[in-house]
Amino acid sequence: MNNYQDPEQEKPDTPAEDDPSWGGVIAGLMLATAGIALIYNRYQQFHDPGNDPVSLTRIEIFIYKVGGGSEWILLGLYALIALVGLYLTISNIIRLRMK
């Protein structure tokens, strides 16, 4: 009696990537917009002398301290978020048009 079943045969045939959708385009645009808005907001907080003291969230404080107390680390992180959002938007649009 051989009850051995190959685990490769049980796996459904699904692609490694998600299918492109207009929802993905909108999510990418929202991510890019949020990144750009955070860059603008934090830059204004750090560089406008008339502002109240800078208030950061806990994760921002952690990143700020790990980055050696440089606001440019936070701004760079937000730029990375904006770039990822733009990449997702562009890649979804290209894949939707090829479909």
C-alpha cells in the first residue's frame, strides 16, 4: 500500500503576482500622495523657525534616533514611500494596458 501523495500535485496553479487592477493604481497613487504630503509636512515642521516644537509619532522618533538625529533620514524614508507608490501606479497601468 503506497499512500504517498506528491505535495507538488496538490498546489493550485496560481501566478506569483497579483493581477493588475484599477484599485492597485488608486492604491499606488494614494501611497505616492501620502509620501509627498509627509515630506512637505515634516520639512515645514523642521525648517520653519516660527513653528511650534516638532511632534513626531513613536515610530518616527525611533527612526529619528536610529538615524543619528537627522531629519533627512525621515524625509528620505518618506521619499522612498512616494517612489514605491509611483512604481506601483506605473507598473499597474502598464500591465493593465498590455492585458
